[in-house]
Amino acid sequence: MQKIGVLSDTHGKLREEIIDILQECDVILHAGDINTLKVLEQLRSIAPVYVVRGNADKEWAETLPVELDERICGLRVFMVHNKKELPKDLTAYDLVIYGHSHKYEEREDECFYLNPGSCGPRRFSLPVTMAVVEVEDGVFHVFRKDIASVSLGGNVPLTESTLISLLRDVDKGRSVSEIAGKYHLDGYLAEQICRLYLTHPGIGAAGVLDKMGLPRDR
């Protein structure tokens, strides 16, 4: 039996829990938004890597392909970052992989469609996930992997009162890095909060929590 580790949207963060899972895999597939060369080098030190370029992969990733068409562990695989860029006819493939949305998805039709979700910085209340594909004698099974220990990052609970104070700092023109440092938040999460607040005029702390899918009494 062979194992294929499938992940996407790491956005510069490769978690120890993910590394532990990948060390049991023979091959790694990454569906883009790696964000840094360091993450790609870490993956390559674990197992052979197939990767496509995502929209967040800038100049350093110019040599990476935007799509992949390969036979891997006996399976015909097509991979692209954004589902919207999939070709119409995919009947020749066993497994079609994409990312971008940060939402885990499995669907079986003329082939098996898989979005492993995101296993980088947590985006709002979305789970942190990847997948492992086990292949034996030409038959494959897909297993979702949830990283249950992931929090919103940092040491300060994201309560409504904390968020009210944070949004005041946004109004004062504080930078994302300043806000992340002051409230001990993951930088990516701080960026998401600021963007949500600035692009939704009139929204308050409670509204931000609602849109992030978080309870108000955290």
C-alpha cells in the first residue's frame, strides 16, 4: 500500500501535526498557496513533492506549474489551485485535486474530486484539514485528517470585549502587525479580522464574531 499526503493553502505555516502525518506518506501533493519557499523545502525533505502554484504564490514561485497532470502511485491525477480553472472534461482522471476555498470537499462523479481544505493559519472558524489517499492494487480510499488541537492562535481569548478594543485600534490606524502583537494573535488571523471590519462598514465586534462563526461569549 502507498500513501499520498494531500494538502493546500499552507500560507507559510507548516504545523507539526501535519509534518507527523506526512512522514507516514510516500508522496506529497500540494494544491497551491504555499506562500514561502521555506515550506516547500520542508515538504521536500519529507517525501517527493508535486505542487501547483496558487494565487498567493508570488515571484519566488514563478517556475512552479499552474496545473499538474501526472500518474502518481498508479492513479491519473489532475491538480490545480482554483476549482474554477478545472477543464470541463475530466473523465480520463482518477483523482482531481484543488484548493483555494480553505473548505474541505469530497465528491465522486466521473472521477473523485478532492479539496483537502487548508492546514495553514486558521481562517475564521474553518477547520484545519488535509487528506491522505491510500492506494493498493489500483484501488484508493481518501481519509480526511482534522487537526483538532488548533486554536485561533495566540494566548488571549478572542472575546467580544477584546475585539471591541482591537477594532478601536483599527480605527486609530494601527497596522496589522501591531494589532497581532498587542493581542497575541496569529498574523493571518489579525489580517482577516481587519479586512472583514474595513470591508463591512457599520459592522461591530458582535458582527465580526458572527461572520467568523465564533460564539459571542468566548
